[in-house]
Amino acid sequence: MDRPENARAVPLDPELGAVLAASGGLAREPLTLGNLAERQAADAAVRPRPPLPELAGDGAFTVEEVRVPGPPGGPGVTLVHARPAGARGALPLLYYMHGGGLVMGNARSVLPRVLASWAGPLGIAVVSVAYRLAPAARYPAAVEDCRAGLEWVAAHAGRLGVDADRIVIGGKSAGGGLAAALALLLRDRGGPRALGQLLLSPMLDDRPTRDGDGDGSGSARRQDSARLQDGVDTLDRITGATVWQAYLGGAYGSGDVEPYAAPARAADLSGLPPAYLDVGAAELFRDEGVAYAERLWRAGGAAELHVWPGAYHGFDTLAPGAALSRAATAARTEWLRRTLDAGGRP
């Protein structure tokens, strides 16, 4: 662990630390290109993929899975659409991208938490995207799948019963990075308008060092949290490098990586939807998330930033009942409520 001189790791919140210790969360071998295929197969075998009737929650939600046209030259994209049962009219929509480092995860496994946290309490619809995974499908497959899915949703809003003018894009970890990338792609190349971007512990930067945060300043800035929290966080630096290599292939570490792959590389963050960013103070992604919020502010954008003290990557998933997890869920919910309410005003 290459920690900066005179710098210290942020200790874990005691409640979160106890849950992590009980789970054996730091005992897992890092992900490498050599063990990636084996780990992907193991993850696919054990990660929940709830059937649609289970996601419906005893009739609380109506749920359907649809296969829609994918990006030009690519396969179709599967979307899982859910809305509170009995809801009438066109609902606001959270268009959500799952985590898993761009190499694991599925569109269904995240839905129970998303539906319980937001769809039910806020009375909104949710669409979860089954984008293609690396390294079988490298950049730009995942973000282009997400874009194609969103374009289909906006074009078929009436069929789905959603309001195409009240869409928030979001995700956690790799999904948060994809949401940020999608916002950039829609701004630059056109597409549906998003009211906001919900970026939860987003995976934004493939570089272990950054040259001026992509803003042209030329000043080198290290991601100290990636070094300091290695061995403390649930995510380790080897795994982080591996998933970026899997996604970017030969472009990894070069100057040829586009901002739609790694949003922190964007030279211009102006003209983007309002953002909610949250990270744990004890996670590897802390500094890149904070830097992204700062750059959004400098570009004149709106960003709400939360840094949860002593929280590791995925803390709210591993310890959903912990005080910090409940506070994080409440803050995200309130931001969603305010953002969607503001979008509905004339």
C-alpha cells in the first residue's frame, strides 16, 4: 500500500466496521485479469436475480421486462420497468444503472432496494438497465446500451406511463459512473433531457494520477483516497485497476480514453443536469467524487455533495440498517423528491 507521506487512512465508522468484520469483507482475493472469468461465473451463480413476481412484492408494484433496440450495430437491450401498482397518469422516472465494476451485476438484483427506497415512497417509476458487461463487451458498449435504452423509454413514455420530461438518471459505483457518462453523452450528442443525475459512490476516473482533473490546468493531483484507503475499504486498488482494464482494453492508461468512458476526463462539465454525489470518507472513490462535484461547481453547475464519515464503498448495501446508511438513504430520497418536484413546475 503506497500511502502519501504524513497522510493517514480514515478509520471506519464503528457500526459499519463491525458489520464489515462480521462479513469477512476484506478477506477476499483482489480481482485480476487472471481470475476475472472465474469470478464473473461465480458472481453470476450467486448474485440474486429475482423473478418478476418476487419484484412485484405481493402486488405492491407492476413489473415487466422488455427487450428494446440497442445501439446501431449492437444487440438489443433488456430493461426492467416497475411502477407502484394502481398508480395513474404519467409518473416521474428514475432510470437506473446497476453497479458491479462494469464486469458484474444485473438489472434485477438492485431493484428490491431501489423500489423500497424510492419507487414506493415517492410514487415514481423505475427502469433498470441490463447493459453489456466487460471484457466481453468493452467501451463504448455499456454506455451506448444505456443511451439506447433511455431513448427508447423517452420515445415510448406513453406506453410505459412515464413522464418523459421528468426523468432522473442514476446509479451506484460503476452505475454511477455510467450515469455521469450518459449525462455527458446526451449533452454532447443529443437525446432525452434528464432532470438530474444521482451519482452514488460513482466510478469516474481510470487514472491513478490525474493531470489537472482534465480541466487544462496542468497541475498534477493524486487520488490520495485510493492509496490511503487501500486495505481499509471494501474495494482495493488492484480490483479497481482490473475493472478499468477490462472495460477499456488497450486504451487503459493512455491519453485516448474518452470522457464517456471515464467522466473525470471531461474537459468541460458545463451544461449538465443538477447532480447529487455521495461517497464514503473511507472509500477509494472519495477523492474523485469530491473533485467531480468541485468541477461541476466551477463550471456553474448545481451539485449536492455528501461525504459520509467513516463509510466504505457499498456501506448502505452491506449494512442497510446502520445509522449512516439510513441517513444516506434519507438524503438521497429528499434530493430526488426536490428534483422531481422542481421538474414538474410550470
